[in-house]
Amino acid sequence: MAHKIIDLIEPDNGCEGFLPGEEPMVTLILDDGRKIKVYDRLAYEKGWDIGSELSDEEIKENGI
């Protein structure tokens, strides 16, 4: 089953940024109400953005 990404929440770490070795995460809000936290790099590589579809298989394959 495919789910549409209806919102994307990115953290605002202000001027401090991220700690050394810390990888930025984003939260994908799906049309079924689920909130899925993934690495920002993964979302970018997969093209996951507002309006994109994400299947249950992709969620399972990516360990999210």
C-alpha cells in the first residue's frame, strides 16, 4: 500500500548546528497519520518530499 507524504519536519538546530558525527534527521508525516523519522540523507536520496508516495515495502526495506 502506498502512503502520501503530507508534511516534512526538519529540525532547526540554530547557529549551533549539529554535533560532530551527528547525522540530521527529518520526520515524514504520512496521510495515515504516521510520523516516520529518517535520516535526511536517505530522504534526499530516495526523493521523499511533500507529495511523494512511500510504500509499505519501502518503509520495511529501509528499516523505518
